[in-house]
Amino acid sequence: MTAVDDALAQARDGLRAAKRALAAEISAYPMPIAGCDAQYNHLLDRRQAVNRALALLDPPSEEK
């Protein structure tokens, strides 16, 4: 494994840990008032950003 591969693996691991932490925080969050809870919406935005970053690091495999 190269240094780049190691760095990418660490980035993936960190993003997956962040994804799990956000999922736990969102599931434990008290029921928000739809569209009015800025903190809840911020958590959802962060989750979306983490998912986008993971998608960039893990593009779909090509069919052979």
C-alpha cells in the first residue's frame, strides 16, 4: 500500500466514524418542528456532506 492509499483509507475511516456519530446524534435528537429547528437541520446538512465526501472517495466500481 502506498502513502496515498494509506491516507485515503484513513480518510474513509474518519468519514465512516463521523457518519456513525451523526446517525447516533440524529436518532437521539428530540423530535424537531419540521423546518424550524436549525440545529437539527445543521446535523442533516453535515450528514449529507459526509455522504458526498464518502461517495467521492468510493466511486462505484466499474463492471468488467
